[in-house]
Amino acid sequence: MRKCGLCLDQLPYTLEDYPVLEDKHMFAKNAASARKVGDGASTDSWLWTFGALRGMNDGEKAEFVVETEKVMWFRARADMERWVEEVDFLEEELRRLDRGCERMAVVWTSLTSVAPKYIEFRPEYLPSSPLHPGYRAYALQKAAMYREMAVRARDT
């Protein structure tokens, strides 16, 4: 054990093959966990990519760094493609919401002019008109609600 300590004491403070190690370099992304907002703002430390540089000549080091950057680039590209796909899904969902709300507004509006079939069995709810005013008001209220939802979906 003492011999190991003496050997460590003889090592230089920094090695020319590596940058100076600082506290901020003690970080690595967890590739096994789900990505979170803000993960793209931090990059892996040189510590996790430059481990094999010792003993390489300058050409080999440059080639190794390029290969490492390719991996990071492809990973960032895959992230970007997932984000673009998510935006596409959300835009399509809004388009479908708009169409669905417009359709429901048309359906509820059409119910204001025609008495539903089940009311024919309860004539006491139809005092003087083919459609009770309460039913008509409710249908108009629902139609207006769906139209407003469609407008909000388009404005989003």
C-alpha cells in the first residue's frame, strides 16, 4: 500500500495527453434513463471520450476525436428527429381537434331544428312547439362551445 502511494506521488500533476481535470468535468449523462427537459444543454465531459488517448500519436488522436464527435452528432440528430416527429404529432392532433369540434358544432346546431326521436314518446315536454326551448338552448350552447374550441385549436 505504501509503495502505491509513493508511485502516485511521483506522477506529474497533469499529463500532456489530457486536459486539466476540474469538478465540472465529473458529469455524464445517463443513457439508460429517459431524457428530460434541459438534457441537451449539457454535454458529456472529455473524461468519457478521451480515455484511450494516452500513447497515441497526433493523427490517431485526431481520428479518435472525430469518431467520438460523430457518435455525439448522430445522437443529437436522433434527438432532433424525435422532436420533429413529436411536433408533427401535436400539429396533426390539433388539426383533428379542429375538424372534430367543427363537426360536433354542426351536429349540435342541426339538433336545434329537429326534435329528437325519444321526445315523441314524452309529449308533455313539448308544450306548443316541436322542440322544447330548453332543448334548443342546450343544443345551441353546446354548438357554441364546440365552435369556440375549434377557434382556440386553430389559434394555437
